[in-house]
Amino acid sequence: MSDILIVDDERDIRELISDILEDEGFTTRLAGNSDDAMKEVHEKRPGLLILDIWLKDSKMDGIDILKAVKTDYPEVPVVIISGHGNIEIAVAAIRQGAYDFIEKPFNIDQLLVVIRRAMETSRLRRENIELRRKETVPSEMIGSSAAFRAMQGQLDKVTKSNGRVMLSGPSGSGKESAARYIHSNSNRAAAPFVTVGCAAIEPDQMENVLFGRESPEKGVEMGLLEEANGGIIYFDEIADMPLGTQSKILRVLVDQQFLRVGGANKVKVDLRVVSSTSKNLESEVSAGRFREELYHRLNVVPIAVPSLEDRREDIPLLAQHFIERLNKDQGLAQRVVSEEALALLQTMTWPGNLRQLKNMIERLLILGDSNGDISAKELSAGEALQGNDDSGKIVLPSVMATLPLREAREEFEREYLLTQINRFGGNISRTAQFVGMERSALHRKLKSLGVVTSNRSGARIAEHEGEEE
């Protein structure tokens, strides 16, 4: 149980309150002036502060101490006591964030009721903050493809620095996992990682959510920037942040301090910023939807997160990882994906990237048979695969159906080999082994079909030549 700090200039009063509370099982600390009170607060944050309004021979009165504590530790409830109580003092104290006001001489039963409620409020606030700070998405990075290794190498270079990182990539490609990887391998790993979903927060609520607010009715409410103090704040889809908020975030990056909405005292923070976007921010800047100066401050270290189609080689590893996670988290059957089903997964299109693959695996585990391997037929039944009808028969594209047999066969071979080469990340040897051809024979076939390979993002990817040389 957190302790209670009692601040009163009358020794008899503070010791009386302390004796009463300790008889009830609470732990207390005592201070007789503002200097001692602030020293105690900073040395160890109390679970509750009982504070006299009038403090003789002190630099600060109770209201001043209340303001200072609520600026640095807004989650600490403060109960004000005074022998000169009146409605104006009570209103002033509540307006500055006090939990409650008790007038001397106080009734012991009334005092205990207020203190128990305040301590419960303190406990709930601490638990709520810890839950919001708690990592809910694993920071695992799964993959072995060239594109994945290139990205991970860049992430490893920035983990120990304090530089701002901009993660770019299509939706569902794993940008948040990359941000969490930076956090868990940084010197801020023990501090909070707080996500700001810029696309999910209503524009008119963005500043309340980020900066927190102060009001006479609810006192001080912490925002996400304050919760992330000492750790990493992650702006997911930063392009969707309202323009007005962008200018204020820019000021936070410069000053490392801000005002809560409705507040008068600046809050200092120590933050590392990681951002992500699936949009082209330079285009957003040109269109006037994103502030250029903020873009340059956030884009100190740009890192591209590859799409799933750029790392098809990782699909078997990822599929197995999702199966194991769903088994652990939801108790779903821990099945194995057959070789034929893996081959099919690697040739499919993935506009939703990792998120789409995970959703497909989850659907198969929920709806499928809990026994046996996941088959290609089971996959086909769950997905309306282009080129197949409900009976599983091949349906020719209308253009191919109009071609002579020789040209149709060449078109099929070209598309088939392009698909397989992309599946194996441009690795000709693995492609040849899978399709059942000698490596030299495959090279000759590719050349005859007008197919070349080129190197992109660390992976060899097949392309169809537009013109014969």
C-alpha cells in the first residue's frame, strides 16, 4: 500500500492524523512546511497527500503546493484541510485539482471515509496508467528474407540512439511491431511505450487525448504525452493528425514541454518520438495537408517496412508464428500448414499484408477441422482465388481464351514462372528445384519467354520485358 504524506504546520494535528491512519493500517510521512513537503514528494511520490491550506513560516501555501504537485504528479489525490474553511477556499482547491476539502475541527469518521475513497482513487489511477502503458502487441520480428533482414539491420542501428524515426510502408505491413522492436531494444525499454492512433482519434478530441486537460469539475487528467514521459511516443499514421495539432506537436518537439488543455502550468517531458505512415508525406506536404517543418523533424531516420509481397519467403515462418500465437492466446488448434498450402499462400496477392495473413490463419483455425494439416483445398475453400470457380476447375481469363494454343501456353508459362520466382524472392536455384527443371534449362526458358530478373530491396524479383531486345 502506498504511503500518505501529511503536511500541517501544527505538530499536534499532523501527529494526531498520523496516529489515526496508522491505527487503520496506513503508512504515513510527516512534513511541517512547504520545503519539507516538496522534498518528501520528490524523493518518493505519495499515494495520497493531506495538505493544510495555511502553513506558517513557509515559502508556499497549500494552494501553491497543490498546484506544484498536480503539475508534476497529477495522479496523486490531494485532500485539503483547514481551520479557516469557507466556500471560496474549497472552490479554489477543487478547481486546482484537489480530491476533497475537510474543515477543522474534523470528524474522525468523516476523515477516514474521505481518505479511503481517495486512496482507492489513487490505486485505480495507478493501475489504469500501468495498463495503458503495458505492451499489448508483441515486439517479435519474424522473417529471414533479404528484404526483412535489410529492414531489421536498419532498426538495429537506431535502437540505442535517441533519434526520431519515420517508418513507412503499406497498411498492415508491421510498422507498429517495428516501432516496438526499437523500444524493446533501446535504453528506454523499461519506460512506457505509448501509441497514438492518429487515424482513430476524433480531430476535435486530439488535443485533449495528447496533452490532457484541467477543469474545475474533473481536476487534472493526464494525456498520452505525459503518460509516455521517459519512454517512446509512437504516432501511428501521423499523416492523419489534424493540422492545428501538428503545429503544437512541433512545439513539443522543440521545447519538450506543453500546456494541458485549460491549464496554466507547463508540463515538462522527456520523449523519444517514432512515427509511421502509409501515405507519401512529401505529397501530403505539397498538398498542404502536412506541415513541412514537422515532416523534417520527424523524418530524421526514414526506414521502409516491406510489404508481405516483397518478402514472400517469410510466409511459412509467419504462418507458423501466427498459429502458435493463436494457440497460446485463444486456445485454437495448433495445426501445421501443408507444403501445398504454403505454396499457395506464397503465390497469393496480399493487399492487407501481415494483418491479412494473420486474419486468414485465424479464420482457418476457427472454422476448419482441428485435426490434420491445413490443406491447399481448405485454403481454396476459404478464399475466392482468382482463376478458380467453385468446382475447383481452372477458368481461363477472357484474353487467354482468344489466343492460339501456342501463345496461350507461352502466356501461362510466363505468368506461372513469374509467380514462382517472386515466391522464392528471385532465387533461381530454388525456383528451378520447385518447378522440376535444371537451372540452365530454366534460364533458357525465361529468356525465350522474355522474362528477366532484377534486384530490388535486396531481393531478386522477376519482371516481364515490355519489348523484345
